[in-house]
Amino acid sequence: MSTTRGYLVLADGTVFEGTSFGAAGVSVGEAVFTTTLTGYQEVLTDPSFYGQIVTMTAPQIGNTGVNDEDPEAVDARPRVAGFVVRDASPMTSNWRASESLDAYLARHGIVAVSGIDTRKLTRHLRDHGAQNAAIGTGTVEELLAKAKAAPSMAGADLVQHVTPKSSYRYAQGRGVWGTEPAKPARFKVAVIDFGVKTNILRCLVDAGCELTVYPATTSAEAILATDPDGIFLSNGPGDPAAVTYAIETVKQLVGKKPLFGICLGHQLLGLALGGKTYKLKFGHRGANQPVLDLATRKVEITSQNHGFCVDLESLPKNVVSTHVHLNDGTSEGLAVPELDLFSLQYHPEAAAGPHDSLYLFERFTALMEKRAK
């Protein structure tokens, strides 16, 4: 492990000193934290984290290394702008590990800092809000200037950086990680990829879906021309209100086919239905977020990763709020039953996280089955 001094410098001037590891250099992005205890490789490769410097609140990170099975980006590359940990493990001990975390980050050009008081950093971000930062080596003055000059996450269309250049087919289920065998493919589903997590695709395959994945700029006309049984709107990074082309596409798809959205897909659907979105102070990121199902009054412990939210007060009367976050009452799900559409702010596919919400993929196939009758 390196002994080179490294820093995380927030745009408000707060400085955290530690030790550089991973790639050498400097990176800028929005400093955020995630409370998940496991799954750091899934965090690193989740496209929704594009443009963000992610702090892990779990104290020791890296002891299980990285492997070839757990990446959440379809191309398996990490997407974070930087990585902050309290204690980067100097050793790797896991039978699946193919590489150390340090070597993996260096190979992919991800700047990281260890030895930082992540509890203090998390409390600061919680109290003062997620904000731009610079991470790496160099002087504090240089890093502060870069942090202040970085563009705001609000108004940023980051989907263009993670969406594929062309459509592709996807047919891999969860395999040995699945709780039950995959169902035979019965439904053709068009996935609009705003930065989709691999495990979402696997869960759709397991539920009996034959998937064709499309770039975010694909028109509604082109998607409907393939006559899918249903349409899925994926997760992704950045400000949903800035992805104007996707909002327009979703508007044209509403009511035409059963629709299911997750995370950014939920926000885009809310905007397409006439609602508004806003930026949360520090967002919800982690695998232990409590959500209340307003219909059943049951609580699900969920995996989440978002910094923007649908404004429930702005939605038309025909839109039903189905789930809310128990910590702050913010939107976690909506539906328009007569249009056969629903969406979730949280991640029912987990990876990493609990499996409380996997049944929601079956809710999507039930809508397609109803339309087919």
C-alpha cells in the first residue's frame, strides 16, 4: 500500500487528510456517502454513482478483494469519480478474489484515499449537504480550486456517459445467486438503459423476460415498432430534469405498454406524468433503507442510491403514491393503475442488499400477462 499523502477537499473548504491508494492523480466529483456494510465492488461499478466521490461508512474496506462475478456495470468497469475509506485492508482473503482492491482501482484509474475519519466526513455531509469535492495528491489549495470549479450535479445530464452506443440482447439470469430457477421467457421487454445495473437485468430474465436493451436516446417510435410486451426504465446518474429527451420519450410511451421504472426511471416517469423533482440534501445511499408499502403497511428494508426525488405534491391526482421512505417521508414508489404502470425509487434487485422486494419483478410480469389476455 502507498504511503503518499492524499486529501479529500470539499468545496466549502473542509479538508480531510489521509493516504493515497488506487490510481495516482486528482479527480473531482460530488462527495456522497453510502451506509452499506457489504458490496463495495457493486458500489464501485454501479453506473448511478457516475460523477460522485463515494465514501464508505463501513470502517474496513477491501479485505475480500474484487472478483469477476460482482460488477454491476454491464461492461464491468467502475464508474465512481473517487473512493474514500477509513481503513483500506492491506490483504485480500476470499476464495473468489481475482485482484486486490488497490490494484483494481489503480488499473481502472480510480483515485482513492484511505485513513480518513469517515464518521466525521459523513456527519459533515449530513449536516451541510452533499457537495463538490476534489480527491487525490497535490496541495490543498490546488484541490480546493478544482472542487470549487467543478460543475454542479443539479442540472447535469450524466446519462450520456453511461448509456450504451447501440442496442443489445441480454439473457443471463442470477444463476447460482438466484433463490429459485429462472422462469421460461414469456414476455418481450424493451429496457431503456440510462445506466442499468446488471442485477436488474438478471432479475427481469429470472422473471421470464426476453430483454432487448436500448440506448437512452432511442425514440418511442423505434421502441414501439418492435412491439414489446412491456417497457422497463432503468436507473442511472445525474439530475432527471436534465434528461429532457428521455422525459419526452417516456411521455410518448405512457399508456402504450405496461411500464416499470426503478430509481432514475422512477424520477423520469414522475416528470413525464407532469410532476417535478428536487435535489435531496444528502440523498439516500445504502442497503439498509426502510420503506413503507402504503397498501399493505409492511416495511421493506431496501437498497438505495439516489440524490434526487419526485415531489409528491406536484403529481396529478391520478398518480398514486405507493411507497414512502420512513426516515423522511419522501417518494419511494408511484403507480397509475389504469395505465398499467408503476415505479420505485429504491432498488428491488439489491446487489448489494436485502431481497425483501424481489417480488416486484413479478408484479411487472403480471401487468404484461393481464394486457396479453
